[in-house]
Amino acid sequence: MDAQTTQVLAKAIVAGLSALGAGCGMSGGIGPGIGEGYAVGKAIESMARQPEMRGTLTTTMFMGCAVAETTGIYSLIIALILIFANPLVSMF
Amino acid sequence: MNVDITGPRILLSIPALGGFMLTESVVTTWIVMLILVLICRFLTKDMQVRPQKKRQVIAEWMVTSIQDLVKNDMGDNFLGTIYVPFIGALFALSAGCSISSVFGAKAPTRDLSTVLGWGVLVFILITYNKIKYGGIGGYLKGFTEPVFVMTPMNIISEIATPLSMTFRHFGNIVSGSVITALIYGGLSVLSHAVLGLIPGAVGSVLSQIPLLQFGLPAILSLYFDFFSSFMQAFIFCTLTMVYIGGAAGN
């Protein structure tokens, strides 16, 4: 195998594995999904118990959801970097 | 289908100023700022002690709600300081920048640099308040708590604060635009395939028009452009207030 073929092959392997890594990395979206669902369920329970607290509960719930979302957003950013701005492909 | 998340378009490059680059997001931010200033000028025109016009009531409602927000999240001693207009301006700019995508502009908040600028600003304010209220010795001592071994962890978490705020805002807006682009592309392919099933000339003409792109993207845009924009602006401001209030020892 000559040098050029090896280079093309290396790039192809890196690109393919990066796409696989991006897909696997997005499994980080599972955690925030479960967590947010739990938070919303608890908020609805509290609203059913104390309907007059509805405004405060909604605001706090959205705040908590947004903070819980962070890990999902991190994995999204890693996936986006791997797909659109891959730093590893240019190494070969 | 074109999903573009690379940096913003460079409109102008000035080599005389050390390669200063004027990007699309800078220009859009300027336009948003101009519109915000004009809105403020319009709302506060000929104000009276007893409000006669609707616009003065709206302006007063805006100011009081931001004051309430600051009072609840930062404590009473921040009321009447520079932080009230700062939080208001941050909220308006963040929401305005994200909503500018409705008018066809590429939202400046899709550019990491814009949001990172705000994150660095917030980081400077947190550090300033920590030094102001705890003294420089107290600020440095805060890194060694609860035990001295934790110092590297504390430094990392100090740097992670603005980075996490930045990535949260950036990631939410970018994910919205990527999902919208994917759905537009998918609907175009789908309508080409479905309408192509109609026999004759009618089908071949209709399949060229992405009819299915009407409707559904509007509902998504309502969520991603309006709800998500305001939500992210609100969260960014709330976290700013919580961190600054915490730095001041409340």
C-alpha cells in the first residue's frame, strides 16, 4: 500500500469512528431526559397540592430543567464538534 | 440540506488594525442594540408623575419586574445599584439577539464568541464582587476550602462557571437551529416523494414545490425562537444574579 492510500484510509477510519463517537456521545441525552421528567412530575404533584404556588413553581421548575439540561448540552456540543469541526481528521 | 454551524460570515477585514474582522454577528448585535435603544426612547418619551399613556405603564412594569427579580435573587442591598440596569440590558440583549433569527438574520447567539463575551463579563463581575466583599486575602483563601487538597478542584470549578453558562446558552440556540434545518430538509425530501406519486404533469409540477414545509416549522419556530430565546435569556440572567449574589456573601 502506498503512502497516499494509507493516508486516505486513515482519514476514512478517523471520520467513521468520529461519527460513531458522536452517536454514542449523544447517549448523554438520556440523563437529562430522565432528570427533567422527574422534576416536572414533582412540580405537577406540588401544583396539585398547592395550586396557589403555581407561578413560583413553574419558574423554579424551568430553572431547574435548564440547569439539569447542561450535561445533555455538553454531549451535544461534543457531537457537533466531532461531526462539523473535527480536529482529529487534519492530524493525518 | 445545509446545516452550517461554522463561525459567522466575515463581512470586512481590516489589515491595518491587526487583522480586525467585522463579522455578521457583530453587525446583527449592533442592529439589535440600536432597536433596543429606540424602543427605550419610545417607551420613556414625555413621562409624567401620573402615567397618562400606555407606553409609560409598560416601561414602569419592565423596570419594576427587573427590580423584583434582582431583589429576590441578589438581596436587598443590590437594589438601586448598577446591577439592576445591567441585568435588564443583558436580558434584553440576549433575548433580542436570539429572536433576530425570526427576521432572517443569523442569530448572534449562534456564535460562540458573542455568548463567551457575556460569560467572561459575568466571570469578571463575580471575581470583582468576591474581592470587594471578602478582601483579596479572603478571595484567595476561598480556594483552599474546605481543605487545602481541594485547591485544584476549586480552581477548575471557578473556570467552569462561565464556561458552563456560555455552553448552555450557545448549545440551546444552536441545537434549535440545527433541528429546524434538519426538519426543513426532511420535509422537502418527503414532500418531493409524496407529491411525486400523483400521476401526470400535475404531480411533476407539484413535487417541485415543498408544500409540506408549510405549517409544522412554524410551530417549531414558536418554540425554538420565542420560548427558548426568552428562557435562555432568563436563565442566563438568573444564574448571573445567583453567582454575583453568592459572591457578595448572601
